Amino acid sequence: MVRKAIITEVEGLAGGKGPAIVHHIVPKEDLYGHGRLYAKVVLKPHSTVGWHKHVGETEPYYVLEGSGIFIDNDGSRNPVGPGDVCTILPGQCHSMENTSDTDDLVFMALIHNA
């Protein structure tokens, strides 16, 4: 089967600020109860993914393009760029910031059950 990603624009993703373009690669129903999101996320300049918690699930990010700051569960602020993997364990919180004035921050996100 071949299909196109479903692309949506979200203002304030997970309570963050600014626009994010979410490319839903696999719909939730096709994850067959193993998770709820597999997507490419494009954070526009100065946009953020808000601070949020994952209960009973985990969410790795894989940075494809751009640079930004990953805020880890302990509040530490870590610079990220292409090739970096940000791991969020079950029960942890996190957020992401695009600190660029001009460039998008692009990453893959997979939310799956613990």
C-alpha cells in the first residue's frame, strides 16, 4: 500500500507557541494499539513544542534539519541538530524549541507504548 502523509498545521503544539507543521506518516489506527503518533514535525522559527508529560508511553525525536534546544525531564537545556536523538522515557516530561530566526527545525517523532 502507498499513501500520502496527512499534513496539518498546529498552532501551539502541546501547549507550545507558534506554528508547527505535522506530517502524520502513519495514522494512529495503523499503529494497531502499539502507539499513537509517527510523524515528521516542522517547527517554524521561534516556535516550540510545549512542556508535556508521557504517561505509559515513550517518544524519541530524531532531528533531521535545523537546530534548536531540547528541554529534558530534569529541566536541562540541550542544543540539538541533525543526527541527534532525544529520548523521552515513560513518565518523563520534555519540550523542544526552535531558536532560529530563519530556519525550520525538522524532526521525526514516534509516540509508542511503554
